[in-house]
Amino acid sequence: MNQSITTLALNLLVSERLNHRIVFAGKIVEILHQSIQDMEQEESRLNHFLSSIAKCTQEPSCQEREIFFELAQYYNSRIFGMSDLSAVA
């Protein structure tokens, strides 16, 4: 896990090429599945994040982009222990 979720999220949002966005999305999902142990408690939030990943992969300027990046920050903080980011409720 050399890249943070927020870095991958930013790359996904600024990439002009769909195939690059798909790669970034895949890396985010891979990190999530490797790192989130208690999936039951996270299921609703995780499903929302996965949905926003799919929407932003297809259209980076979609309305979901803000929640996508907020959730990216949340999971980055949760997985990598960066407490200086505010968590999404």
C-alpha cells in the first residue's frame, strides 16, 4: 500500500482518461478490501463510497465528487491512522 486513498482519489478526479480512472478506482477498492476488517458496521458507508467511486470513474465532475473525496479522506484516516482529517458522519 504505497499510495494513500486520497492521492488515488485526486488522481481519479483529475484524470482525463477513463482507463486511468478505472485503474485508480481499482486500487482504491483493493485497499478497502484489504484493510477494512469490520465490514458489517461499515457496510452502508462502504457501499456509498463504492457507488461514488463508480460514478466518479465514469464522470469525474459529477455531483458525487464531494462526498467521494470526503469518504476517501475518511477511509484514508481510518486505514492509515491520520487523525488530522475530519471523519464523515
